[in-house]
Amino acid sequence: MSIRVMLVDPRPTRREVLGPTLAAEGFDIVACVPPDDDLLNAVARHAPDVVLIDIDSPSRDTLENLRMVQARQPRPMVMFTQDDAGESIRRAVEAGVTAYVVDGLENRRVRPIVDAAMARFTQYRALEQELSQTRNKLAERKLIERAKGLIMQQQGVSEAQAYQAMRQLAMRRNKRLAEIADSVIAASELMQG
């Protein structure tokens, strides 16, 4: 299975030069766009597996475009460049570049670099998802604790009784406990004016 590549390069002729070489390595160039193009729309339109950026030095606008792509259409991004300045590297990584390779795009190095970038990207996305789930669980737990406190205060029951009452209501209404807790909090706020 070939890897679908969107090439970001200021030189429109690069597709013809790199196409056969990358095809031999298992890549299919689905698009070649200049760095000042609307990269977000290009990624949405061509759905590449990876974005390869071949540029002498990334401009602020290019990095902002890459940042928007990572925010809305996340993809592994590999930047081949001549710019070895620490500040440029930092800004590129903050924009979402997965691998930053100095000395330009060299054919024999492309496949292992892209494979590593794709693996790193997958690992990073899994960690992001795990963090998001953990944050959601913590937020739900806080809601439940707050609702329990309100029930205990308003009905003069123990913590276990308040929890059990919410749990039973959740089962009867076929809702999640956090949804019931949110309703309890909303009702309490309504009653307090």
C-alpha cells in the first residue's frame, strides 16, 4: 500500500523530479502545493497520509498554515530544510511539524524519516486522546462530587445515600451519572435564583 503524500514546495517542478523517486519508495504524490497556498483546504481536498515540506527556510505564514492544518486536519508533517537555526526548529515543532530534517530532501533517507514521523505522530495522537479522556473523567468526577454535596446539604443525607440516589435516577432515566449530576446542579442553581 502506498503512502499518500502532499508535497509543499515553492518550486512547482518538484513533483516531476521527486515523483518517480518517491514512487519507488512506496509514496504517491497526490498534490504539490506552494507554501503560501491554503494548506488546510489542500489537505482536506487531497487527504494525504503525510505532508512533506521541502523549503529552504519556513516563513511565519507557512508555519501558521501548518499550525491550522494540525489543529483541524492533523497529519504527520516532515520538513526538509536548509535552516538549522534553533529558533526555526522550535517554531516549526510548535506549528506541528513531526520531523525537522536539515540538509534538504535526500531520496534514500525519505522512507525511514517518514516512517518514524508517522509512528511518532500516531503515538502523540494516542497520548493526546488519553489526556483528553482523563480530563473529561476528572471534570465528570467534579460534577458528581458537587451534585452529591448539594443533595447532602438540601436533603440532609449521607454521601453514600446522595450517590445512590443519583445512581438510581441515572439508571431509571438511562443516562450517565455525569448528566444527572449536571441536572442536579442546574436545578439547584435555578432554585437559588
